[in-house]
Amino acid sequence: GAVVSQHPSRVICKSGTSVKIECRSLDFQATTMFWYRQFPKKSLMLMATSNEGSKATYEQGVEKDKFLINHASLTLSTLTVTSAHPEDSSFYICSAEGHLNTEAFFGQGTRLTVV
Amino acid sequence: AQTVTQSQPEMSVQEAETVTLSCTYDTSENNYYLFWYKQPPSRQMILVIRQEAYKQQNATENRFSVNFQKAAKSFSLKISDSQLGDTAMYFCAFTLPRETSGSRLTFGEGTQLTVNP
């Protein structure tokens, strides 16, 4: 299958700071990327969908000003958690699909801890 | 809106035995895709098996097979000859065709499967 790389795998930041998470498709062009959030022992919840070159579509209840998503190229999408608070601590996972893909492929995930 | 329900939060099975994980879903659409994903302790999401709703034949992948009952909106996963490496959280997931919503997935709550030696 196609490879999606997510970085960093773990990050610890202080309350009030911003942190950026990158999601890269390594061997295909990702026309669409998805960002999910997963709480411990819980399911994945879709946060937003991003298409290359256009604004992201956020799911209901997700603050677009807190979770900034950029999909500036066909191989890179970024999620920036702005003014992070401890309640933003979670596991964030991206997935990506391209024109030729029959499914989306997942990154390894990022464990964010806000202290 | 689509929903996916997994009613078994935890299951366990002895090594080499067979186990079935349950999943039901709700949708008014006729064409869609169903998946089972495995999430081991590394938390990497791994696709186990995929089923297209328009295909009547149940999908199989080596030791993994599904029982897809479209009318009942049921999609169970059978793991044969369970191995220790099968220990993981298993998620059932639903998506509409790409042209409708892209590959945005709706996940069930998950079933933690433990394979005992």
C-alpha cells in the first residue's frame, strides 16, 4: 500500500503555545487528507477534511480557529493546534488518498501532550 | 448520517482458535464500503479487510473473512487460527463512495481483542 508519514510521533508543549503536526504522502499525490482525533481507548473522530489548494472542511463542533489545517501541496498537509490547552492532549492521526487510490492510508499518528 | 456500532468492547480467544467480532451499521445509502481496521499497541491503523456493498460475495484475506449481511446491515469479522500478533483494537468502519464524500470514515467504538497463549 501507499505510505503516509506523520511527524512528530510525540510532542510535549506548554499551555498557550502552538504545535504543528505534518502529514506527508511519500509515494503518491494526496488530493484529500483527513485529520482524526482519538482519545485513550476510544474511537477515531473525524476533525476535518482538506483538499489540496482549498480550505478545509471541519466537522461540527471542531473549532477551526484552534485547529488550523493547511493543505498547500499534493504531498503535505499540516495541523496546527493553536494556543494549546491540556484538554487538547490527544492522539491525532491523518489519512490521505489520491486519485488512483481505492482507500485512504493512515499516518503513524502523533501523541500530543499539553502541560 | 451514517452510524457504526460495535457492541463488544472486549473479547478474548485462545491461540489457534476462531473468534468473530460483530459490527452493525446504519445508512440509507445503497452503495458504500465497509472496512475492518486493526490498531495494535503501536497505534498504527492497519487495514485488515474491505467489502464493497454491491458485491454479494464475502471478502476474505487469508485468516480473515467477513460475513456481510446487507439487509441486516451487519458486517462481522471472523479471525481463524488466531495468533498472538492479532492482539489489538479492531475498528469497523464505513464510507460512502469517493465521489460522494471522499474516503472519510465513520468508525465504530472498537473491540479490544486479546489472544491468549
